[in-house]
Amino acid sequence: MLKIGVLALQGAVREHVNCLHAPDVEVKIVKRVEELEKIDGLVFPGGESTTMRRLVNKYGFFEPLRQFSEAGKPIFGTCAGLILMAEDIKGETQSHLQLMDMEVQRNAFGRQRESFETKISVKDVGEDVEAVFIRAPLITGVGKEVEILSEFEGEIVAARQNHLLACSFHPELTEDARFHQYFVQMVRESKEAAADSMALT
Amino acid sequence: MADRGTDRVKRGMAEMQKGGVIMDVVNAEQAKIAEEAGAVAVMALERVPADIRAAGGVARMADPTIVEEVMSAVSIPVMAKARIGHIVEARVLEALGADYIDESEVLTPADEVYHLDKSEYTVPFVCGARDLGEALRRVGEGASMLRTKGEPGTGNIVEAVRHMRMVQSQVKKVTGLSKDELMTEAKNLGAPYELLLEIKENGRLPVVNFAAGGVATPSDAALMMQLGADGVFVGSGIFKSDQPDKFARAIVEATTHYEDYELIGRLSKGLGTAMKGMEISNLEPSERMQDRGW
């Protein structure tokens, strides 16, 4: 069984759990650092990034999460999760986990009244993917290693860097589970690759 | 095509607040303390409920200057309160850019018969409820988030507990009813049939339900989470305590780890005095905010 965790410090956790379902997947709620050891991939849910960051520090998740990523285990961040992963936050001196080589801008579309939903095309995931943008951030710049998966009105809204996946919208608020299933496949491949390298050594 | 103000966009905003604490603030300085402590949103007010009680008279929407000041001070969402049924206060707050509007019994109602048609607005609304019927009437009008009414500004958790237990037990009951019993239940509760059907199918409320109205300590917050709240509003509890920043942090952590009693014990040490509480039975009927709205 693949074990995929959802970081449950704050935010929309249950919605992710529903979208990750697959016959070979067991979803785990992660509230404590030691629970990271038992999982093959992790989702950073949407929520309030400032709140999540404070709780990440408070419960000693900062280094363990960076190590989780360094070990090559897949991570998928949506909205606030994307902000946690970014190398830089536009206009701010301090960013968070700095896992992914990209610059992001908070609340890039404005306040809640500017929030919206739409359908977008996502490379390797599909056409007309339902996307709900809530006080959403944008990816304003990416490094060489980062592949752009989707753009909306010329702005980057989804990207991948090897084992790291991020989007500025909320696929978990829709019935459309394709984006999550793309991530589940990333976790499958990562686990198989890890098993192969174990077999070689 | 980008669609604004859809149910998914409005309800989704509340989903992102789950597991968090929303704090009442009256100025930019308090808003920053709340954000720093890990609040998921702030409610911008002219006075916290305890002071509204003390001041008496008519309580109205806050001065827009306060709402704007708070919005420019923090990056987390900013909510604001409008009087029940006050169409113009709500439209003004929407125009100002408030991220969420609380159609609130803490303010003096503008209309004793009709609540706002909240489905007409782009901005989402949160409303208070004492039971499932009231909760679903508000959702029927377009509320995207619910909270218990409790008894605001008292620092006494008993009413919030009563309202949360009531809603939870009614949700459980509806989940267990057969479909042919639903219409009678809808009649008894005074709730829209379609929403009861949705509860029966999904086993839960159609929108997020926070606790509010009397949360004064970390243990109070954790208690409400155990009773099934999706998150917690703290009104007077923080800035009426001795050490607001410490109190705020402790309440945020207790809400996240509401089943970790050792932690809550540690968090509760040396917090100083909580806000002074009030016994509900000593309130005059006219002082009971929860009885405003229907």
C-alpha cells in the first residue's frame, strides 16, 4: 500500500483525503513529526499560510519537512501549501520551507470578492480541470528545474519540480480528482524507484 | 471564463479556515498581535462584545476606517459585522473589500423579520444559529459558513456548548432518518427540505460550522472542537484577558491539538486572569443577544 499523508495543522484536510482515494492508497492525517516516517508522499493543504507556518515551527516540523523533501519523497501543495514550498515570496524578506525553486505572490488576485472558479488546461493532467481560486497566490517566477504545468491569463498557476508539485488553486474543493490522481501516480513512481535502488544495493 | 461569488468560492473560503481561530480586534495593533499568534482571520470591530454590552445603546457596523486600517495591517482575511437585515451596511462592507461578513446578533438588529438575502452578494457570509432549523434557514438564505450563537461577551461557554450539542444531535438524527420522514422533519425544524436531504446524503452540514459566543480559555476552545466545531471564534476572550498575545497563542494551539491534554495543561499555565465571566441566568431577557434573529 502507498501511504500518503495530509499535513493537518490547519486548513481543508478532509477534502484532500477524499480526492486521494485509490485502491492502493491509504491516506494518513499527519499532526506529529514522527508520523512523517510512515508515509511515502505528503500533501500541504490550503488554509492560512501564516498560521500553518507558525504551527510548523512550534511543533518542530521545519527541518523534518525539509528532510522529507531531500529524501526525494513527493510533496503536493495547494494554495497556502504552495506558499509554504516556495523559495521566495514577492515583497517579503522571509519565505518558508524553500523547497521549490519559484517565487510566489500572496493574494495575487486581490481580496475574497475577487476569488473565482474556472476551468483550465493542465499539462499531463488534462483539459477543463476544475479550479477554484480563493485569495489565491500566483507563481511569479521559476528556476530552470521547474516545469510549468498550467497558466491562467498568462500567469503560472501550477508547476512541478521533480518530486514537488504545486498549484495556486484548490482542486480539492471540486469533484474533479485528476490533479490528485496525478500526484498519487508521482508517489507510486517514487516508491517503485526507491524499491529498485534498494534492490540494487 | 472566471466565475466570482459562486457557492464553491464562498463556501471554500470558510473551508480554508478550518481548525483555526478567528479573533475579534478593534485596531491594527490588535490585528497584528492576532496574526502573529496564528489567527486564521480577524473580525474588525469598533468594540468587542463585552464592551458592546457595557456600553448599551444601539450597536452598529464599525466605522469603515477601522475595517480599512485592519485590512492594510494584516495579510490574513478580515471579517466585519453588519446588523441583521441591514442591506446597506452589508453592501458597504462588501464595497470596502471585507473578506467575509458576519450578519450578527452582537449588533442591534435592523430588521426583526427578515434576514439578508445573502445569495445575492459576491462576498460570503457567516451567521449564528442555536439549532439546526435556524442554521439551515441561514444557509437557505445563502450563508456560506455557520457559527453557534452562544452568548457573546459573557466569557461563559455554556450557551455555545448548548447550541453546538443541539446542532450536532439534530444532524445525527437527520442522517438516520429515512427519506419519507424528511419532509416532516423539515416542517418541524422550519428548515428547507433540500438541505436536510443533503445532510442525510453527506452525513454533515453543507457548510463549515465554527463555535462562538463565550470562548474565554484554551480549554474552552478545545472543548468546542471536541464537540464537533470546525474552528473557533474568540471575541472578547483575548483582548479582555491580562496577556492578550499569550492568550491568543495558547488558544490557537489548543484548537489544533484539542485532544492533547498535557499540552493544553502546559498552555494554560501562568496565563493570568481570563476575562471576567457572566452568569447567563443573571442576564435580563433584553440582554440576551442569542435571542436576536430567528
